[in-house]
Amino acid sequence: MKQRDREKAKEGRKKEDICAGERDMGEDLAIPIDVVFSKLSDWLVDRKRIPSDWRKRLLTVRSKIASAFANLPKDLNPWFATLTIEGKVSL
């Protein structure tokens, strides 16, 4: 019951009346942020958007890709023979 009352009260207020601490999450998503690209991974880890051991996990994924790439049947399709592990096509 209290939750519904809070929602009705919030709907009744004008946007200008809502202070910064009470903004909706949707409004916060519309605010642009400026993050230096070289610090992006630290920024994401600090905000718990990516795990702190993301580099280890990335190495694991890359090793799995390399082993799967080595087992790729190159004779199945001629295009497979032009692929490299880095994802580039060598012509």
C-alpha cells in the first residue's frame, strides 16, 4: 500500500520539483557522461558492471577461440581458409 502511495505522489510532482537525489532511473540514463577511453575498464570495474578479473576471463575466452579455430575444418568452405585468429580475412 505504501509503495502505491509513493508512486502516486511521485506522479503528482512536476519534474522541476524533483531534486537530484530522487530522480527516476530513466532520467539518469539520459544524462551523458564523459569517461576517458583509457580509464573505461577501471570505471566499469568500479561500478561493478564488469568483474575485476575480466582480463583473466578474456584470456580464457581467447584461448578457447584459438583451440576452436585450430579445429575448424578449412576444407568445408574455402572462405574458412582465408580467416585468421584475429578475425581478419587474408586474401
